[in-house]
Amino acid sequence: MIFENHNPLEGKVFQILDKTGKIVNEEYYKDIDRDLLLKMYRCMVLSRIQDEWALKFQRQGRMLTFAPTLGQEGLQVASMAACRDDDWLVPAFRSNAAWLYKGLPMKNIFLYWCGNEMGSKIPDHINMLPIVVPIGSQFNHATGIGMSFRYTKEDKVVVTYIGDGGTSEGEFYEGINFAGVVNAPVIFIIQNNQFAISTGVESQTKAKTLAQKGIAAGIPSIKVDGNDIFAMYFATKEAVENARSGNGPSLIEAVTYRQGPHTTADDPTIYRSEEKHLDGMSKDPIIRTKNFLIERGILTEKDEKTIREECKKTVFEEFEKAEQENITPLEDIFKYTYEEMTENLKEQYEEAKKWGGN
């Protein structure tokens, strides 16, 4: 019903909770379990604090370049909350809040951004692929997993993310088109954070919305306020139920704002105006969620302070674990490219040892 009533060609954005934390669309609003709401909020705050401190750790030389998720926590947490634990996540590289909600240990995330191969090792009980940096390849990976569920008749769906710039990549179109053809149970989520590195959305496409790109693939598509956890939760929930019922993929354009740099190697002040930045910051998903929770009596200022203190403590503990375990054997640089090292990789490894590797 949500998808049917919100045609992306009309350019309308599906919203339930406005930027002040007020319900503005009673027709689609439904109560969400109090514990689930608090779990979502805590995860958003945890991801935000992790990103804020990771930026500092990186500047201190204790981490390598990384891509913060600042400002995009709401859409990731809400879409993950709409799924079951046994559903699959196929992430891109800016998915920190989704990783945390899925259960990936924060230590692993820190190890990944420290350049340690163990950061890509996903615990067996978590249905998630490793972090993907090539732009768009995750859409074909997600489609392949969804296609396998069609063959095995497994009652699972796949959620995958891409940025606005990624919708200009060939693999974006290949992934959604093939998913439509094979009726794969995949939810494609576009994180429209307004910038593909330094290129604004208006310079990327002449399409009125990014969501309408799914229409050519023949799959249900919608444009959603990505900073509204209710709009994202209920839109994703409908897409998940549709996929689980055997009706194939859906596409969601989640409109959000990248508050920080593209990566720590980027200076966003060079290409975005102060006016645009202030407008984006005014739509912060954590602030509006907090306002809603406090207004409904689900959260107090004291509770919120406690959550932040606990989250900060977790971040420091997990980073300390990562630093203690961040030992990279020389072999690890060569052994994870393929299932088994090829002969030329073995030769390179032996050569590296001669030059002082260990």
C-alpha cells in the first residue's frame, strides 16, 4: 500500500515523522514496540559516537582512512530492524549503523579500518557479507544470494545498500534488472546522502528521483525520508513482506544527508555550501527520534545521558581490543585474495619474507 500510493515519478517523499519529531502522517503511523524503539535509538547513538571518536583516532594516526556514517544512522537502523535475524545483509562501505544492528562486533569494524584482514571475518552466526568497497558490485552479490533462496526455497530476504553516486554505475542497473527477472527477494536501498564524493546529486542525473530508476527494471520503487525511522521502517517492512511472499525485489531511495566527509581523506567544506550543510544538519535522524521518544515518555534526558555514557564506554573498550589484536602477519597480505594462494602469490610471499617480512 505504501509503495502503491507513492509513485516516485511524482517526486513525493514518503514521510511519517518530521524533522522536529512530530508525527505528520497518521495514516501510516503505527506504534512500534517500546523496546524495539529504544534498541534502534541506542544503536543510532552508538554508531554516531563510534564515528565521532573514530575520526579522532584516525587523526591521531591510530587508524587508516575510513568512511563515516554520520547522519545516515536512521535509515540503516530502521531498515535492519524491519528484517529478521536470519535475513542477509550485503553492505557497501558506509554502513556502520547497519553492521552494528546486525550484530557485527565493533572490534571487527575497527580492525577493518585499521587494515587488518580479521576485520573482514564475519562471525558464523551473522548472515552478512564482508564490507564492499567497489561501487555497485554488492548489488549483483545480493541478487545472487536472493536467487539462491528462490532455488532452495529458503524463507529469507536480502537487504543491500548503495550511495546516490552508485546509481550511475553499470552494476546498479545489472543488479536490479536481473533481480527483477529472477524474482529475487532483495531490498535495494539507495542512500541518497546528496554527494558522490564531491559531486552533488543534481550533477549526477537528470532523473527527477533516483527511485524511479527502479521502474525500468519493473520493480516497486519509492522515495522515502531516510532520516525518518518510521517511514524507513514501515516502507522496508512492506518491501520485506512482499519479497518473503514471493513477489520479488523492491527499491527504496532513502533521502538523507552525509554530515561528515566522504572519507577522512576528504574536505567537504570545499564543495558544499554552508547553507546546504545547515539545512542537512537540521534534519538529523537522532535528534528527531530523541524528540519523539521524549515527547511520548519513552525516553528521558537522564536516560539519554546514560545511553551516551554507556555507548562511549563501549567504543573505547572495543577500540582498545582492536589495537591489542591489530597484529598483521605478512602472510595475511597474500593469503586472502583467493581461497588458496596461487603460485605467483606464494612466490611474492616468499620474496617479501626475504626483504624482512615476518
